[in-house]
Amino acid sequence: MEILDGKKVSNQIKEEITVEVAQMKERGEKVPHLAAVLVGNDGASLTYVGSKVRSCKKIGFESTLIHLPEETTEEDLLKQVHQLNNDPDIDGYIVQLPLPKHIDEEKVLMAVDPDKDVDGFHPTNFGKMALDMETFISATPFGIMELLKRYKVETEGKHTVVIGRSHIVGRPISILMSQKGYPGNATVTLAHSRTKNLKELTLQADIVISALGVPKFLKADMVKDGVTIIDVGITRVPDESREKGYYITGDVDFENVSKKASYITPVPGGVGPMTIAMLLKNTLLARERHKV
């Protein structure tokens, strides 16, 4: 069994980007500039955006955090989005989700300029990804593909079962895994909460990608020997015996499933770090496109 170490690979990617940014500076070129818009004070979002800002600084990017109060109106947020669309200094930006309930997320995401949408959420970018055209791929699926590639996990002709059909992970990764090329060329089954006989499907799978958000859902009796497991789930489970009062776990019963797996991602330290690394990679791509 080999651990697919997202922390290690994400650090490699950041080092590669750092070298590219240093070369840009030497040539007197503008370095990539990533902005993040955060509305309100959601704890997980604050942590996530904070780590993005720190990562930018570390690799030599410019970064801007626009932190707006919880009561910000939809109209004011849309004004901020249009301002970022028209700011030539900003190469890419993200609007951190979830947004407060009084704001229409879809309307805001639709307003983002697809050429600056480094999250890859805009329908234009999703559509290009589905058609295998050059575009910004959503950071988590992009990170999964990069992990598989760097560990040389065989995907061609393999039966991949994706559990979860979200627009952010499940649906895009099911499309990417079925496309021609490597990683890809897999036969993909997209399963979800209404799927019958899920265990039957996962027992056939060579690769299981779980993005369900249900702690330790995937048990050892649901997978075959030699399976590759990609655990996208990340849940805080209350535990008063721990210093923080909780522990982090994924969708997979790691302790038992890892005994049967050939490759497996840990939680934390698997897919999570890759998401930030690929967001930075998308920002670098945005900068290169804006030079043309």
C-alpha cells in the first residue's frame, strides 16, 4: 500500500511555481496576482482563504484579500466582482463559498469573468472542460488528476466509481477520468445518494473517488484488494477527548480500507493540499494567458 501524499506533491508544485515566478521577475515581467473575496466570518472559509494568502506570499505571487461583512448586499458584492473583472492588475480571483443565504451564489458566479475564474466554476469553463478544451479546471478535480499522474497510477481501462455528483468535485472528476489521455481513459460510474446497490459497484471498482462528506462511509467490505482510493471528504467530528474538541476525518474508514488498497489518500494531507496548489497553478496559467 502506498500513500498518495498530497502534502508532498503540493509542495513540489509550489516549488516549481516559485522557480517560474522568480524567472518572471528576472525578465522584468509582472508576477501573478490572485484576489480572494470573502463575505462574512465562516470559520472554515477564513482558514482556507488565509492559507491561500500565505501560499501566495511564499511562492512570490501578489495577493489581495477582500473581506466583506456578513450583511453585504448582493448588489454590493456584484459591484465588487465587476471591479475585479475590470482591474488589469488582477490575473485571477475567487469568490469564497458558501456565501450568506441572502446572496444568490449562481448569480455571483455567473458574473465572474471566465478568463479570471481560477476556481473553474463558471459554466464557460465547465463546458470547455467537458469538451476537453484548454480551460481552468476546478482545483480539487485538477488536484486529483495531478496526484494520479505524479504517482503513475494506472487509469486506462480501469473501472472508476465516483461517489457524489456535486458540480465542484463529483461531476467534473467523472468527466475528466473518462476523457482520452492520461490520467483518464477509465470506464466511469457516477454514484450518488439515490444509487441502488452501491456496495456492488464499489466492489467492482479499480478506483474509488469519494466526495460524499459522510465520515468513514466507505468500509473495507465495500472494496476489493488492490483498489486505489481517493478520499475527497473532510468532516470535523466532535470529540471532547481531543484538545481542539474535534478530529478531522474523510469519507473512508482509512484504518481498515488501507489494508486492502494499493494506493490511498490520507485525510488530512491528501486531496486538501492539492486543491490550493492547483488554484495557484491556475493563477499562473491566467497570468500567462493575459500576457498574450
